[in-house]
Amino acid sequence: MTPVPPPAAELSADEARRIALRAQGFLGAPDRRGGVRGVLRHLGAVQLDTISVLARSHELIPYARLGAVGRRTVEDAYWTEGHSFEYWSHAACILPVEEWPHFAFRRRAYRARPHWNHDLPEGAYDAVIKQLLAEGPLTATELGGAKNGGEWWDWSASKVAVERALMYGEVVCTERRGWKRVYDLAERAIPDDLLHDELDDPECLRRLVRLAGESLGVGTRADIADYHRLKGEQFDAVVADSGLVPVTVEGWPKSAWADPQALASEPRGRHRTTLLSPFDSLVWERARTERIFGFTHRLEAYVPKPKRVYGYFAMPLLSGGKLLGRVDPAREGTTLVARQVSLGSAKAVAPMAQALREAAQWVGCHAVRIERVDRAELTADLVKAVS
């Protein structure tokens, strides 16, 4: 590991928390002029996921920062006019199109990969490219079918081929249609001035480390590397030239780095009260969430139901710059159902009620029903507050 220079600043735990909130768009006036596209550029990556409870995660991200943006507006902002593309970053993510050159290192790594989980019949790859050239953009179904008729990963040859072409960068996912990826040739989907792999690996990594540091405000080696799923040694190789500065943070046992712009002024302004997607970049890394907010967060959707503690899709409650509780929501017709509510204290009742009412209105629900509260003595107060 590269030796860490002396710190440029010493931050209290509270200062680090507020810097992180501002960097993630939760402290200060929201950028309404920039809208959803502004949120995407600011964060650098918005994670996608198949789960839809209130809405899909990529819709919840701008909602949490901007308020009740129309869901059609959100989709159009992401997928029209070539403003973004989907690729492998923290996970499957929507990325600003300007970041296309930065992922050349990953595309090269995929091209050099000797082994894959799926065999590809001879000619299948070229056939997909020719079909996209003649008919694209197309979904996997339109390319000949996504499945062979078997289990989850029993992909058809055309699906295997187009996914490999996406990893290589010859094909781009330009939108999701009914949750299906829509593929097109990169030469049509990416602007000419960005369609290149000229950046070498160190430059790609340097830029991604810098951008991740800016999006986080302040973070440890693991925090910053994990933002775009870089390896620790990749971070080490470029951090000295990234423009980030070393800092110490009260209570953080490991070294940290900060965006110098984040240190230039004290974070001030409005704090959002909202429910967060479990895949929100403010909380997607469990160790960081615990370190900054003293809040244990994990997604239990893939945990067997009897072993769940907080529920299938527990959404943290952010209010006053702190995480005060969580709720596992569902919808029944025009009723938002809070299946399980966890509250840190009685002070969380009012902000939880506010967040539930606003979320219900956003998704077209006219009522909120509370089913279970972990602190039974607060149930009546919460029921009254949401009515």
C-alpha cells in the first residue's frame, strides 16, 4: 500500500457526515435546474435493480434528492437524447455518457478475459452485430430471444453474444424498456468525441478515483475504491495524482481522503427528509454507513423470510442529516402499506410520517396503513401522524 502523506485537514465525525451529505445531494438546496440529469452527473453512477416496491431504485435516487419528480420524467431524463448509458460500475449502473472513456480499462479487461461462464457458438457474435447494424436498437427478445427455455442463466446464444459485446464496448445499453435492456452499436449511441479507448488504464483509474472522491466528499480507501468497484491496489496506484487530499476523521480508524472543494466551505443548508433506496449511494456500502451514521443497513430481500430483521426492502429514513429508522413498504391498490417500521426513538415518528405521506403521494397512493412498529408504544402516535 502506498504511504499516506500528512493529512491536509482534521475533521470531526460531524463534519465528515455533513460533507458526505452535501456531496451526495442531501444538504443544501436541491439542484432543480439540473434535475434528474444533474443528479446523475453529480453522483456519477445510479445503481439499477430489478426490485420494485414503491418504485425501482433508479427512480428512488432522484426522488430522494429532488422530491416528487414525475416517474415518466425520470425515465426520459435518463434515456433520451443520449445523456447516459448502462454499464458495470458499482454494479449495473446508469452512467453519464461523459464517463464512457473512463471505463476503457474495464472494457479492455473484458476483451482480454480468457474464460466465460457461457460458451458462444461460432458466428453468433458477428450475427448479433450485423442484426443491430441493420435493425437496431433492439432488445434481446428482438435479437432472437433471451432464453433457451431453461433456468435463470440458460441464456440463448444471441443473449450471450450481445451481453459480451456490451462488456467489450462494441454494443451499448441505451435504455430499459419494460425492464429489458435495449442494445445499440456504440458507434451510433456514443458521441464521436467520446467514442474512443484512448485513455490508458492509469488515467482511467485516476479519473474514476477523483470522481468517486468528489461524489462521496470524504472516504476511506475502501469507500472510494468501492464506488466504481475498483481494487484497492488500483486505488493505491493513482490516488497521489487524483487531486484528492488525505485527511483524518475523528473515530475513523483508517486513513481517509477528501475532495479539496468539499473542504473549502462549511456544509450548510436544508436537510432532506426522505426514504432512501437500499441501493442509494449514500448507504450502499454497509461499513461506511455504520461509520458515518452509526446505522446498520443491509438489504434483506435475498435473506430467507424467517431470518429477516427489518423486512424485504427496508428503506432507511433520512431526516435532519441522520438516519433515524427504516420502513419495509408495500402497495395494495391505492394504499401504501408500512409492513414493518423501525424507529430509533420517539423523535423519529414525525419525520417517518412525513416521509411516508410524501412517498405515498408520489406513487399515487391515497392512504398509508401501518402494520407493525418495532417499538409498540409508538404505534398509535405514528398511525395518528400519517392519517
